Amino acid sequence: MRHRSDDDRATASAYIPVSIPFEELEELVISDHKKQFAEVTARHNIDSAHAHLVAGLTHEELPEFCSNIDAAVVVMGAISRNRWKRLFIGATAERTLEHLPCNLLIVKPDWFRIPDEIAEDRTA
């Protein structure tokens, strides 16, 4: 994501908070999300000042976050998990797209391949 006011990048991730009364389990889930998020941001050299971990559903939290920082574009990874229902865009990306106040760029990972039967249907 880019702020419209400068060239710094910001990273955000959302997770579904545990809504059961076991505080210890909830703390473990939050701790695990924080650890994984820190690993990803470190691997991609993203400064902690531009990394934001938010509790909630991505399609609800990301649009609000983008509005708050006046984001111009969101870059989101997506893969098709269900061949026919999600041929071009993932479910989270699709739901998020409907609510974003800015442009969205969807990127498939290098390893992703269209299943043979879908590729054949596209060439027919």
C-alpha cells in the first residue's frame, strides 16, 4: 500500500479474534499472529512503523485502514481455491474489493498454476 502523501509503504494484516472466554487461548492466538506477522514484515524489510496488525475480518478492517491512511492502492495476494467459483480472484480479495476506497492490485504467487481442466476450457 502507498500513502498518497509520500512514498513510504504500509503493511496491514487482519486476523479473526478468538471470541471464546478462554483468555489464555486468546493470548496464544494473538501472540502467534504477532510472531508470524513480525516474521513476514522482517523478511520483506518493512519497518515496524509501517506494519499494522489488526484484529478482525480482512474485508471489514482493510477498507477502514485504507481510509485512515488515505491509501491510493492495495496490493493483495490471491489464488483460486475453488476452480469454478474463484477462477480469477480469491474469496477474501473479492469481498475486500467491494468495500475498498482505493484501487486494488491482485497478484498471484509464482508457483500458482491454473488447473489443466480449466486451462483446456479457456482455450476451447
